[in-house]
Amino acid sequence: MGIRTKNFIQSNPHPKGKRVGDCVVRAIVHAFDRDYLEVRRELNQFKKEVGCKTYKDHDFIYEYLKDYEEIKFKAEIGKPRTKVWDFLKEHPTGTFILKVRHHVTAVIDGYLKDSWDCGYLTVYKAWRIK
């Protein structure tokens, strides 16, 4: 699938440019403008502290971001769910981490910043970082 999201910036901060299952690390790197290896070390330590086996454990990102403003997206009968590209239009300023289906991504000032275009995915939850 090609790029379909108008405000998509392709970025893979992995130091070796590898495409691995590191979406949580990438989203945090982008949202907090931090070093990839530093974030990965921090997340590995936090993972042990909270008893998660992987960053992809359902509770991991919720626990990691618990001190940030949370925006929930509930399904309503007869209304379409909010997609990432809808979120971009509705939030032209600010920095957010979004939880979508089997993925976590970052939105910065109305732009989706990730290694692939996930704009078509439904947003389940967002956290306002800045």
C-alpha cells in the first residue's frame, strides 16, 4: 500500500534503519524528540518494573503514559470511527501518541510521523504529550 495520508512524514529512527517491531520505541522517540537507543534502554527498564514481557503488551503503553492527558475514542452506533487522518485534521497543533489497531504512532503538529503510513487505521486512544 502506498502513501495515502496527506500529512505523512516517513521516518525510521532505528540507528541501522531496520524495520523491526519497534513502533512503541519509534513513537516515543518522535513524540519526545529523544535518542532511539536511550529510549529503548529506558523502555526495557520500565518493562521489567511493571512486569510486562514486551512493549506490545496491552498495558505497557497505558502505564508508561499514565501521567499524560488521555483522549478516548468510543464507538458510536451509526457514526464512523475516527481514523488517524481524521485525527490529523482535528488536531493541527500539539504532540500526541496514538494507539491504533496493533500499532502505536506519533502525531506532531498535524503530521503523522512513522516508518509507514498508518493513516487509514482507527484511533482507539491518544495521549497529549505537548
